[in-house]
Amino acid sequence: MLANWKLMLGFLLLGLLAIGALGGPRLIDEAATQPLYASFNKPPSAAHPLGTDDVGRDLLALLVYGLWPTLSIGLIAGTLGTGIGTALGLISGYFRGPVDLVIRTLSDIVLTIPLLVVLILVASFTRTTTITGTALIVGLLAWAGPTRAIRAQTLSLRERAFIRVAKLTGMNDFEIIFLDLLPNLLPYILAGFIDAIAGGILASVGLQLLGIGPLLIPNMGMTLNSAFAGGAMIRGYWWWWAPPVIVLTVLFLATFLITLALDEIANPRLRGNAA
Amino acid sequence: MSIRYIAFRLFIFALIIWVAASLNFLLPRLVPGDPITAMLNRLEDQGMAVTNQVELIAAYRERFGLNAPLGVQYVRYLAAVLRFDFGYSITSFPTTVASIISASLPWTIGLLSVTTLLAFTIGIILGALFMWRGTPLLLRLVTWFLIIIAPLPYYLIAIVLLFLLGFTLRWLPATSASLVNQMSGFNWESISKIINMSTLPALSILLAAVGSWALGMRAMMITVQGEDYITLARAKGLSERRIMLGYAMRNALLPQVTALGISLATVVSGATLVEVVFLYPGIGRALLTATNNLDYPLIQGITFILVVSVAVGVLIVDLIYPLLDPRITYERR
């Protein structure tokens, strides 16, 4: 599993972002993220390596201080979505019957409704402007995908011999789910979690492009939103919009590599095809 | 295709519409305050004096039936929504939400249907060619590049394309805003303008979407390659080309159609934001105007119509699928 280069590269990239997110703020003064800190709309220079925006915030400081809030939206939303999804998927796949029908129909409905659309609706009515609030909304809406994946795997696992043996030895449903099923589902849960992190960040940044969500705390979506509102494109201020775009690109590539690798681990046929 | 299957799909469709409509009804009532008070507060914030506030609010509540029991309000709301009646837009008052939507929806549907079909077709061909030994190296590299950028959200690719092709090279118009106003009537000039302004948004969606179809198709082709009937076809001495087209691709294609149905929701979300980046005159831009002005009726109308469009798309895919694969029936497993 460790020999898989996609997995290694993916975690390496995520690790670099996490180090930047946690270590960066120690090196840069937080005052630089405030308006009127420097002169406006300056291109990169020695004093401001990534330039400044239209209210005089240092863009490197905004980038560094914005990394953690952006990552944390993904982490909170991912944990919530995967947690709910795993629980529902296990219940649905293991117990089957009417519970399964209800959960499956529900997740079918949620999968059909575009996440961003509901997010816009909920976020604009609740007027949430905090990182946690946005992450909670995203997380509560992001369980349908994991539910489906975990349910499918549970359905196939529960027919295996070791589950039947466990039943014969008198283990109850609770023990079987936690001791036998859950450990075997870990690669799928991890893949779902990584997917949900990316999905949460993707959705929240999309929300911010529309001018809703956490636009007061430094994060990638806030910088992108202010760059578009401030006409960074038309005025050619590439240093304003490019850094968040690059960070987000690295982030999505890293999560993609990890899920791709986990897919190969779960489905050996996909492995080692040189083409 | 059994009646049972069709009935269940229709039931799910109706359920989705009902959930979306109920969400629209409930959300404004769950958050404190009502839209009229919020509007009056906003006017006061802007320095306007509003006299008789209490009477005004009471009159509006009566006028919009907000004093009726919640159940009655709910039934009235559902009846209105089914007629696509979402009331008036707050920002452009005498205009109804329905007319704003009907003006922008064709733009979005046109852009999306063309790009989705193109992305699906190109992606499937590229993914299948991956498994064919004769594919030139250059094509393989292009496919790999497309697969690598596939996880990026549409809007990031749109931003980069906007910068490269719209502003730096100036090959294509960076925004659709001015072009829409210049259009008059259905003639060649208008059509060329539409193509001109749709190319960048379409290219963004294509670049972002082709890779994931290619990746999915590649995975299915690998799975199919191991099947006995492929080995048999080889042993029979059929040409590589015939095996590719008639045996491998045909069977690998089926799950991709299911994926098309599932991905519609993602495509619509993604395309909405691409429209925002290019100010393309579709539903996405209407949504941007609505969210910027907190125009709640418009937000509700647009989100509802987006859900309905996706649900219709998924229903169509679900109903076509059993025709492609006779093994599929709706059975409880």
C-alpha cells in the first residue's frame, strides 16, 4: 500500500499544505491580513512577495492565514458527511428490509438534488458567515455519496463466510458491525472522507464566488471573491487571483491522487496498467 | 421495461420535486424575521424613513396570506410552485421571477446539453482508445492531461481560461455581458455572436468534464478486457477493431450511461459557477444577481428550477437505460 506512488504524492501534497497552514502564521504578522496594512494594488515586491489587494491587505499573509480555514471547512464537512454516510450505509446494507428502502430512496433523492443549489438556498437564508456554519451545512448535505458506497460494500461483505462464522459464534449485530464490517470498510471510508473533504471545499468556494458564506475570515474563497469583485482579471492583477487558484488546484489534485490510489487498492484490476 | 420500474422512477421524481418545494417553503419560515421586516430594515439602513411600519407589515402579511394557518399556507404554496409561480423579483420589482427564469433558462440548457453530450462522447472515445494498442502517443498524453485536470472544479478551469484566452491572448470575448445587448433577432450575426460568447464557457466545462468520462471508461474497459467473451473473440480470430467496437466498448459503455444520470447534478452545479465567471446570460448569472441582492423569491425560483431540470434529466436517463440493457429491471434485492 505504501509503495503506491499516487498515494504517497497525494499525502505529500496535502502534508505540505497542512505545514503551510499551521506553520506559516508563525512567520507572518497577522496584522498584514487587515485592510490598510500596505498601499493598494501593488504587484509582488520584496516587502510583499505576492503583492497587495485593493484595500491594502498583504496577499501572502491572506494566503497563509487563509489556508487553515479553507482546509478546516473540508475537514469538518468531510468528517460529518462521511460519519453520517458510513452509519446510514452500514445500517442500510446490513439490516436491509424496509430501513434499507427508506435510506436508499432518501440518498437517491439527495444525490439528484445539486448540492450547490441547496447550499445556496440554506446559506442565503441562514446568512451564515462563519467557517464552522458553512462547513456544518455542507457536511449535513454531503452524506448521500458515502451512504451509497458503504451500503454497496456492506451488501457484498455480509454474504462472506467470515460474517456467517461470526453469526454462528453468537456475536450480536452490534459486534459484527463494529468488529468485522467496519475494519474491512476502512479503505472505502477513507476514500469517501478524502472525496468529501474536496467536495466540501469545492462547494464552499463556489458559494463564495456567488458572494455568500464566510467572506470575513481569510480563506481561499474570500480572496477569489474579492479578486473578482475588485476586477483583478480586467486590470491584469494576476497576483491577486492566481495564488488561491494554485493552492486549490494542488489541493484537488492531491485528493484526486489519493482516491485514485485507494481505488486501485480496492480493485486490483486497475493496478499496474502502464498505459 | 416493467410498469413497476417506470412507476417507481416517477415516484422518486415526484418525491424530489416535493422535497425541493417543501424546502423552499420551510427555510424562510425557520429563520427568524420575515422578508417584509427585513426589507424595511434595509431601507432604513439606507437612510430612508418608513412611516406606519407596523400597519405596513400587517397589511403585507394579510395580502400574502401569512396570517393563515401554516397548513393552508403550505398547500397554497405547493399549488403556486406547481404553476411555476414564484411571485415577483425584489430587485427588479414589476418583473416576475418566472419571466426572469424563462429568459435565462434556454441559455443554460443550450450550453449544458451541447457540452455534456460532447464531453460524454469525447471522453468515452478517449477512454476506449487508451486500451487500444495503436493509439498514438500524443493522444495518450492529451488524455492523461485531461484526466489529471478532471478533479478540478469547473470554475477554476474557467478562471484560468478567462485569463489565458480572454485577457492575455484575447482570442475570445472575456465576458458575454455586452454581446447579449447587441443581439437582435434570429439571424446569422446573432448566431455567430452566440457561438463567440459561448465558446469559452463551453470549453471550460468540456476540459473539466472529459477527463472523468475517459477515466471511468478506461476502468470499465480494463474490467471488460478480462471477460471470457473477449478471450473467445480473440481466439475466433476476430480483428482487433471488431473486438474493440463490437465487444469491449459496447459492454463498457453501459455503466457510463448510469454515471451520466448521476453526474447531472454535479454538471449543473459546476456550470452555474462557470456562468458566473464569464457573466454568461444563463441561470447562473441570474443566480449571482439574486444572491448579491438577497432577492429571496428569485433565489427560491432559480434553485427550484435547477432541481427540477436535474430531476427531469435523471428521469430521462433512468427511463432510457433499461432500453439499452434489457437485464435491468427494478427488483428489490
